[in-house]
Amino acid sequence: MELIYIIIIPALLAGLSLIPAHRKFASLVTILGTLVVFILSLNIAFSAADGMEVVAVKNWISCDSLGALVLLLVAFVGFTAAIFSMGYIEKNVEEKNQRKIRHYYAQYNLFLLSMLAVPIISQVALVWIAVELTTLMSVFLVSFKNTPEALEASWKYIVLTCMGAAFALLGIFILYWGTSIPGHEKFTWAGLIVASPNIPPALLKTAFVFVLIGFGTKVGLVPLHTWLPDAHSQAPSPVCALLSGVETTTVLYAILRLLPVLKIHPSIGAETWLIVFGIISVGVAAFLIIQVKDYKRLFAFSTIEHMGIIMVAVGLGGYGSHYGATLQIVSHAITKSFCFFAAGIALLFVGRQDIASVRGLIRTSPVAAIALITGGLAIAGAPPFAVFLSEIMILKSGLVNGQYITTGLLALFIIIAFCGILFPINRMVFGKPTEYSEKTNLSVTNIFALVVAAVPVILLGFYVPRPLQELLRQAAASLGR
């Protein structure tokens, strides 16, 4: 029943958020509701770490180790972003416009609901619907500021990702046709694995390419990435945390689910497709990062880089690289959400997003400075943060597998991105202080959300709790079945 509650609670929260009550009612209900969802997700993750598959409705709603990992990340970031929203959205909306705040929280909860649905739905066709709903439920959040830039970003977001969704849908139709050839297998992830030996490899490969291109658009893989920096920089910072931190992860999950289906036919070369798309994405993102002039876009381009790293890691094959990929999924989700909280705090203080106009934050706003430098070091892959551990693990596995060219290129691009991220953040934090006319006091909820989000970012670099280790092992093993 826990999986059912995880679906029901955000839907109820969306309805409650629209009630014209006290001005903080919508934010408080959302925080409490997302806390309950996080606790339920934590319990499911513990069960999955013990090797159990949590089933609510057979062949419809269930969750294994990989699904539980994604579910936990969505729930955690959803909870911390809800806390951050409480002090952030009110400062970006006129006090009298309570209707807009209520609509924000209603849309926020519906967006969260669509992301939570992806890893717990067993039916492949319904997963496509859930992925498409993540776009429809978040597009108005992207345009929340109602500026020309935000409206343009939301328009590009919905047009390009819906085009990608059409490609993915065609791939899913082909998969469904393939399952009807050997018999009447259920059109679930498990049913696809059972049916795959009897599906012609050419059919599977065609379906995979369509799904990879379609969902890859939503993940932000190059050359399908052009909407992502705009949408992820124009949305409010807590929404950016969801978009960059976990929405990309949930869609990537749908691609990774096909790997066990494709491995039965090595001639398909799924790993090669993943490596090619991944390495191009990392390389292009790395060179774009060094040209960025907006610190929210900086973190957005970093998302493209990290999605590419995960794709390469999965494509390298072997348990070591798959474990590194699952750890990279976790470290990216928690670190990127923290980075956007840090960017949000800096934006509240300075009132602008261009890097050139922000200097000396360590003197004028120590909280924003410490948050930005911590987030920058962590997401760039500096030791001792978790991103460093996962990237080292992936590079080591690549060398062990004899993939020297791929590993060398990946290492080079990671180093370029590392410098491209830290150089501008260093100037923002330690440069000559600038006076800001729009600075504002930070709310307690902003600071609290930042602290809660920072705990796993710092902790996982030193210690990975045993239950999480087991969950990562189980998830990594599921990629190689």
C-alpha cells in the first residue's frame, strides 16, 4: 500500500494547495506531505536493499532496487525543494498575489506526482505517459516568472520534449508489436525481458534507437539538449533543483530499463549507442560550460555533462562501471539540487544571474559564498565529495575493460568541465566585493533546506551507509541482467 500512498499524497496536496486559506497553508501542507512521501520512499528503499520487490498491484504498480533508488531521490529532493520554496517563492511574488502562490504549489505537487510515478509503474506504455506528464506538469513552473525569457524557455521546453516524446512513443509501439510476436506477454518491464529472446534483433534495435532519441531529448543528450539550459535557468530555483536533479534521472531510468531487454541480443550494440551519445554530450557540455556567463546556466550545462557521464558508464559494461553509474545517479541528484539551492540564495541576495556582476560574496554574503563554493566543488568532482568517487570508479572500470580511448576522452572532458565550473565560482566568491541594491534577508526555511540538502552531499563523500550500498549493488546488478 505504500506505493499507492506515494501516488495519492501528492494528488491530495495539489488539491489542498488551491484552498484559499492562510498565506502559508499551501507551503506548510506541501512540506508535511512531501516529508511523509520521503519516509514512505525510505521504507521502500530499505525493503529493496534486502532484495525484495515491493508490489502494490501485480503487473501494474511495483518497485525493485533501481526503481526504489530513483524513487528515494525524487522524494528527497521533492522534500528539500518544498522547504526551500517556502521562503523563496514568497519573495518572488507580490504579497497580495496569493492566488499565484497557491497555483505554484498545486503545480509543484502535480509535477512531483508525475516523477514519483515513473519508477513505480510496471506497464511500459504508462511509463511513457508518466514521463510526458512530467513535461506538462512542469512547463508552467518554468514560465513562473512570466518574463519574455521564461516564456521562451517554456515554449522551447514543451515543443522539443514533446517532439522527443513522439519518437519515444513510436519506439514503444514497436516494442509492443515485438512482444506480440512470441505470444501474449504482459507489456511490462519484466514481460519484455521474458519476450526478448523471441523478438527479432532488428526490431529491438529500431525500438531502442527511437526510445533513446525520444527520451534522450528529455534527458538533455547532445544534440537534443538546446531547451535544457534555458528551462533550467529560467525556472524558480527550487523547480530547477527538481528539473536538473531528478526529472532528468527519472527519464534516464526509463532508458536504462531497456538494457536487460537488449543484452540478450549483443548484435544490437546498445552499449555502443550509449557511449557515443554519452561521450558527445560530455564533450559538448564541457566546452559550453567554459563559455557560460550565467551561474544558473552553468549548473544547467553541468547536468548535460553528468547525464553523459552516466550514459558512458552504463555503456562501458561490467559490474564496476554499473555500480559507478548508480552512485553517479545518486551523487548528481543530491549535489545538483544543492547547487540550485545555493544559486537561489545567491540570486535572492544579489538579484541578478550574470556571473560578471557578482563578486566578493564571501564578504557580503558568507552563506551564499559557502554554499556556492561547496556546490561548485562537489558537482565539479573535487575530492572528497561523492561525485569524485563515482567518476573515479567509472574511469577505473573503463581502463580495466580496455576502453582506453573512451576513458581518456571522458577524463579530458571532466577536467575541462571541472575548470569551467570552478573558475567563475571562484571569482564570484573571492573577487572584489560588489554592492548590491536588491539584496534581501534570507529566510529560515532557505537556510534549513540548504543544510538538509548539504548533509548527504558531504556525508556520502566520506561514508556510504550499508543499506544504500546494498541498494546500489542491487540496482547495478539489475542493469546487467
